[in-house]
Amino acid sequence: MRKTMMYGTMMLFMLFLITANPSGTGENGREFVSWLSSGWDDAREFVSSFVGDGTSDRNEFGEVPIPTVGTVE
């Protein structure tokens, strides 16, 4: 019951913001969504660099070079 009241109150508040200043609310909403998307991209980049992306170095033929030890003459 408590969650239902909270969601209803949040929806009424959003409706109030939209009707009070539609253009300002739209701009703020756009900024918020872009902030969320950039934050998601930054978090994904951090995790992939922290864990590693699992790709290996490949040559121009798409082959993975295997390091070898040269012979001593």
C-alpha cells in the first residue's frame, strides 16, 4: 500500500511540473536523460577497462600472433 501511494504522489508531482512549466520541464528532462545515458556509457567503459574486453591483438589478416623464441646461432 505504501509503495502505491509513493508512485501516485510521484506521478502527480511530475504532472504538476509539466503543467507548471512545460518547456522548462522538457529541457530538464532532456538533460536528465542525457546525463543518465552518458553515466551509463561511462560506467560501461570503466567496467570493460577494469575487467578487460577479452579481445586479443590481431594482425592485418585477423590472426592472433603467437610469440615465439628465436634460436641462438
